[in-house]
Amino acid sequence: MSDGAFGLSPGEPPATRPPPAIAAPGVVGWLRANLFRTWYDTLLTLAVLYVLWLVVPDVVRWALGDAVWSGEAAACRAAGGACWAFVAEKWRFILFGTFPADQHWRPTLAMLLTMGVLLASADRRFWGPRLLVLWAVGLGAAWLLMAGGLFGLSPVPTELWGGLPLTLGLSVVGLAVAFPLGVLLALGRTSALPVLRVLSTAYIELIRGVPLVSVLFMASVMIPLFLPTGVSIDKLLRAQIGLILFAAAYLAEVVRGGLQAIPKGQVEAASALGLGYWQRQRLIILPQALSLVIPPLVNTFIGFFKDTSLVIIIGLLDLLSTAKAALTDPAWRGFYKEAYLFVGVIYFLFCYALSRYSRYLETSLSKGRRR
Amino acid sequence: MTDLSGDEPIIELSGVNKWYGAFHVLRDVSLTVAKGERIVVCGPSGSGKSTLIRCINRLEEHQAGTIRVHGIPLDQDVRHIEAIRRDVGMVFQSFNLFPHLTVLENLTLAPVWVKKTPKAEAERLARQYLERVRIPEQADKYPGQLSGGQQQRVAIARALCMNPSIMLFDEPTSALDPEMVKEVLDVMVDLAQGGMTMLCVTHEMGFARRVADRMVFMDKGEIVEVAPPAELFANPKSERTRAFLGQVLGH
Ligand SMILES: Nc1ncnc2c1ncn2[C@@H]1O[C@H](COP(=O)(O)OP(=O)(O)OP(=O)(O)O)[C@@H](O)[C@H]1O
Ligand SMILES: [Mg+2]
């Protein structure tokens, strides 16, 4: 209405559009915008390129060019490159440990089942009580496949279990039990009842004050002492219990962080509507608290997955230990790089998948909420 | 007050005392509210208004005296607390909607989980109340996508979905931008005219004048004066009431 009160001449469009992008389109534009925007960007880019130029050709030559893909150790030692022949020779032992070789389809199927259960749980549409049934059935079947003794499957004692199925089993079962336990501990630590609060706090602080190695030792050595003579529990089970007790304490602290971030008004509104304690926690507090702490939670999961390799100290052969054991074969001694790379890639794939999933979950859970 | 003595009391507070540590928040508070009565509580900041109405649904625990709702005493018996909470709706200054649930889910949560209402029935009811607070089109949004006034109306609808016979309001409009105050007050006036028993902490004196049967003036944890709004505004008996009203109305 007013006469150019905003300083715009009649022909000039109002500044409703964003300023034009500085970068030109196309590859050159992208390079300009991302790698050579300022003089120090340029310097950094050049420095990184120089390091890559020094390192990459050697690595490629070692891993691919000069590599030996099959044959005997002698051939490897003659060539200068990577000895993938070692992996070709030992992969079954590294993956399955001392599990009877003619039965390797059983741990394979067990792992596929476990991963199927994990994949189904990853889909939010399946979240609900049905999932508990799926876990019980899936993991039960996986255990049956491993242990045998039924349906004509030859029994395989847990002392022979090893490699990836062991690592995966300890991690998945461990987290599946430790997570709800951790949530309960966190609720206990933030509870209004002093007894619960003191007990939960004491437990959490005790476990966190002790390294995992000693928890595993305690589980391995102490649990049998508490059992009546004649009753013995499996070494694998003892390790599993130790891992669960340990992980629960750490998960509890992560969950507590989330619980404390929820405003008091949420509990008050839920209480005022007549919801009881467990309904409030399950329907209002935990869904919000847990989705807040997905990143640290997944961090703990990943750490735990890798920490299972410590079970070697009580004599269980996890994935890392089978790789080490493979290296003790006198014929194949010395191919550390190949063994650890192989195992490292497997660990990486699992951890990376988990990390990607957590990113997806975070965005999908926060969709539409809170501006 | 005398004209209400024949009606059945729905809330009875007698000799209620509460302390936060050494701090005496509520001092010998006694008040009887009849069914269908609309009470506005006012008083300076820190006078214990919120504490008083939060004691009525046990968000705060009183330490001496008795509180009865529908004749049920508020004591350590959890069943009493549950029964009272089911029948007493509350609206907060900061809305306190559940941000991870849609508007519709916010509204159906308590009926489904507390009253075991079938989901379809709860949704029908929820939409009906959204209609009543005039935002039927927002059902599938999340609270974070609504304006403050809309959020507070959702909060009112959420409380109404439990079909309570008493509604408590704790400064429902004081967190709102001025232009949204009216839309919330309109809903509250509607509710008052529908016969709901209401206990409302507010500084909206226009609202008080329009709907309140009685006004309660509190100061330093005590009920200083109780009177119909016209009477309280025209000739407050206490000097403290006069000073407070002077501040609220006089600016
Ligand atoms: N949890 C608590 N612990 C200690 N003191 C508290 C607590 N809650 C409230 N108080 C104190 O009790 C007094 C009364 O608080 P209350 O919230 O009931 O006042 P109010 O009348 O609602 O005030 P306002 O108008 O500011 O909301 C205040 O002095 C406050 O500081
Ligand atoms: Mg208050």
C-alpha cells in the first residue's frame, strides 16, 4: 500500500527466493564447492591426495596385484603380496571353529535363522508381542541346530562350538536378555522406592567398577561354587551369564540418561489420566526415552559385540580366537594380516549394518515429532 | 455459599496442610465444592494455588487434613487414588501432550488402557471431543505440529475423553500467546456452561467474572477469602485481596 516503504523499486521482485547457489552445477562445480572452496580447503585436499598417492598403490599391489589366491603356503612366501590362499584354506575353521566339519550346514542355518529374526525385528511394523514369539522360536531352533540331540541331529557339545556362530550367539542372546534387564535397572535407579534405588545403583556401580575380564572370570569360577555339588553348568552358559550381567549395567546407564531427559510433566499428565506405573513407563516414558538414546545405545551394542571376543580368556573360541588358532598351524604360520583382515571385515559388516540401522531408526522415529 | 449448601459436595478439603521440607505451602485449607460448581482460584505467585489443585488428584501428597472426592478419601490406598484420577481430568499450563503420539493417540490412550474402552469406540469418542474443541482436522498430526492454543485444546479434549466429572485447570492460558488465549477460554466457557464441575487456577478475570460461581483468593498458603466474583471484585473483605485485585485489574 505504501509508496516504496520497503525500498523496492516497482520492477524489483521481493526477496522471497533464496540467494542463487554459488557453486556451478556439474562435476567441476561440486569439486569447487566441496574440495577447493578456500585456500585451506585446497591445501587439505592436496595433502590428502598426496598421502593417498603414497599409500594406495602399495596397498592395491599387496592386496590384489601380488596376491596369491590359492595353493600352498610356500607359493605365498615366494610372492610378496597378500596370501589369500591362507583364507581359502582356513575360512571354514575360522568361521566355525571345531564344530564337526561335515555338520557345518547346522551353524550356517542357525546363523541365518538368527539374522532372519534380527531383520524381522528391525522392521517397525512387526514390533509387538508377536516379536517375542518369533525370538523364542527362532533362537530356540537355532540352539537346537547347534546342540543337536533331537530329530536325528547328532549331539554337538558346546565345547566344540566356535567362530562366528559363537560370537553371534553370545552377542544376540546377551543383548536380548541384557537390554530388558538394563531397562529394569534404570527404572530401579530412578524409582521412588529407596530400596530399589540403592540396590540398582549398587549393582550398576559395582559392575562398572570392574573390567569385563574379571566379570567373566568370576562367572566362570564363582558360579560353580554357589551350585550344589554334582550340579554343573556349561562353560558357555557361564560366559553368557557373565556377559549379560556386564552389559546390563552399561545399558542401564544409557537408558537412565534417556529417562532423565523426559520432562516431569509427561509423568504427571499420564498419572493424571489414571495410568499406573507400568503403563506410564511402557506407553509414555520408555518410548520417548529410548528413542532419545538410540545413538549411545547402539554404541554400547557395538562395543558389546566386539567385547565378546574376551571370552577367550575362559577358553571359548570366538571368531577372533579361531583366527588366532588358525595361525598356529605350523604350515601357515605368520599370515596375521590376512587372518585379521578377514575377521575384521566380518566384524565391520555387522557393526556397520547396526550403525546404519540406528540412523534409519532415529529418523523414522522422529518423523513428525517435535519441531 | 449458603445457596449451595443443599447440593451434594463432590470435593471436600478440610484442614489440609502441606510442607515442602520446612516450608509450609498449604495452611489449614478447607473448601467444599458442590457438583456442577465452577470455582476460580487466584492469588499471587507462590501462594500455593498449583499445589492445592494438584493435591486433589494426588500429583502432590498432603500431610495433614483430609481430602475427599465423591466421598472417597485420598489416602495411601492406591485403589482410591486410581478411582479418583479416573474421574478427575487435569489441564496443565505447559499442555504436557505426549509428543511421540498423534493427537488421536493422545486422546485414546487413557480410555483404551485405563478404562479398557474398545479402540474403535475410543476413537469415535476422541473425534467427537476434537469436534467439541473445534480442531477435528488435526487428529492425525503430532503435537509438535500444532500451535500452542491448538495443543491446549487437544489437552482439554484428552482429559474429557476419560469422561471425568471434575476438571482441574492450572493456569491453562498463561503459556499462550495473547491471540490464542481466547480460543482456549471459549472452550472452557463452553465446558462450564455444559455443567462440568471445574476448579480453575487463572488470572483471566474476565473469564472468572463470566463463569465462576465462587472465587477463592489464596495468599501464603491460606485461603483468605471465598466469594462470588461480583462480590469479590466489588467489595473484597480482606486488605490482601484488595491489593491483589488492584494489581491484576488495575494495570
Ligand atoms: N517441589 C517443591 N519443592 C519445594 N518447594 C516447592 C515445590 N513446589 C513448589 N514449591 C514452593 O511452594 C510454593 C507454592 O507453589 P505453587 O506452585 O503451589 O504456587 P502457585 O500459587 O501455583 O504459584 P504460581 O502462580 O507461580 O504458579 C512456592 O513458593 C514454591 O516455590
Ligand atoms: Mg502455579
